[in-house]
Amino acid sequence: MKHFQTLILFAVILSACRLADRRETPDTAVTLPAAAGPEIEPGNYLLSLGDQTGQRNVIVHIPPAYDGGAKLPLLIVLHGGGQNAEGIQRLSEMDGDADEYGFVVAYPDGSGRLEDRVLTWNAGHCCEYAMEQGVDDVAFLGLLIDSMVSHYSIDSDRIYITGISNGGMMAYRAGAELADKVAAIAPIAATVGGRSPDSSVDVVIPAPAAPVAVIAFHGMQDHNVPYEGGIGPAALSVGRYDLPVETSVVFWVQANGCDSQPATETQAAGNIIVDTYSGCDADASVVLVTIVDGGHAWPGAQRGLVSDPPTQDISANEMMLEFFLAHPKPGS
């Protein structure tokens, strides 16, 4: 039987165990190895992270490249609204690609009334429980980053965030508000702002204090977060208004001081359009990947229960991981 592993730090409690054993009774209790300590076995671990306000689960995937010595990049993957960490781990299929590229991956839970399912993130204008309760998800993700960097062999200059839908919106917000920690983000099917159902005022994420590289993915047939903005057919019952993709791109192009005109490349007989904005401060380029026939889905991955069929013309995982490796924090 595997060990049940725990670590207590100040007011933050971190508990970890192999996911396969989380319902078993542990034989012994040992201290979770720190970054400079013994090698951590590759695989999936369950981390409970929180402060005085409560605890949330985070699935941490350790790749074979992790040896406790060389510092590896960290990728945080955020689930969509109504999902959870386990769901986005399955849907994104990120583990295998992270193993190939040498990334530690963290899949955190959002928050909700049911604690471990139907969870959301407070991205500003979206979504539901987390937004309505004013949950400080920026602080939570900052705590997650600090904890991972402090206790594991993580390169603090190579912290990245991705996510889909509400998780992609949270990636936009966290990238902006944690620009001192985050090197790059890869939102999927998301927007930088909009209006919640009970508001007539647009809410937009704040300008980042430092450049953050961005690669964004969005389908032109997305009926949940419309490419052109507005209230999509799939969101009629919610009544949320989302800003268009163009607004999100312009936001980051201006924030990073990029050239206003992109270099455009088409792939897959014109179904994939890649706009790259260069000349940016600190080389923090901005890339928009448009899937012409794409809907609300993770490109290259499997279809979720409530998502559209994902295109197989590209792999968002491979594109973002290569982009991330090319965009560490400036000066690193």
C-alpha cells in the first residue's frame, strides 16, 4: 500500500496521497518530500490546499522527468463551470503531453455548494457560485503557485495557466492579476470580461502590471462564449453577456505593447487561423488560434459531456506547451 503523505506549513495545510489510494487506510504517515528532498514517484497525487476559509482539492501530476533536482515548469489547468479537477484532467488529456514536455501539472477545484462537483471560478463577470459569493480565486491560485514553488522543484520563472470556458476566463484574470508570478496563459473558449445577468455594466479584468504572453484558442461556432460576443444560444437561460474574442486579443496586445498588426498563417485547408502579434514588451507575444468550424471544446482532446466535438486539426496541448517553453518570465 502506498503511503499517506502530509505536510503542514504555517496556516496552510497541504495533504497528499496517491489518488489510487485516497480511500484506503494508510499504514504510516510520512512527511511529503520537499523540492530538495528525495525523488517523488511519478504519477497523480491529491493535494488539499487552503487557509482559514476552508480547503480545496488539487490533483498534482508529477512527470517522469521530476527528480527533485532540476526545476521543472508548472502548468495549472482550470476546469470549466460546473466541472471539477478530475473532470478537466480527463477531458484535457494533459498528463501524457506534460510527461513528454516535462511539466508538473496542477488541476485545482473551484468552489461550489456541493464542495467537490458543479464548481465554478470567480472570473469577474462569471460564474455563478464563485462570482455570487465573491470568492477570491486570484488569491487561491497565488497561494497554490507559492506552495508549489516552495515545496517542490518548480521553476518560478515558468509558471503557466490554461483553462476552458469559465476556467479560461479565470486564466485571463489570474494572468492579469498575478502577472508577477505567471509567465504565460492559454485560455480556451473564454473572454476577458462581459456582464453578469444582473448587471448593465461591463466587467473587464485589470491591466497586468507586467507583460504576460498569451496563446488563446477559440472556435467561431462557439454558442456558449460567442466568438463575436453577446449572449450565446447556449447561455440564454443564464443571460450572461460575453465580450468578443477581438476585445480579448486587443486587451493583451495593448497590455504587452505588441505591434497592432499580426502575422497570419492558415492551416488545415483554412480551418485553422493563427494570428501572431510580435514586437511585444519582454517578447511576451500574443497569439490567437481560431478554429473556423470549432465550437465550445478543447482542440485535439476528447469530447466532454456538455461540450461540442473538438477539432482534431490541431492539438491545443502541444501548441500551448511549445509556446510556454518559448516564453519564460523575462530575464530568466
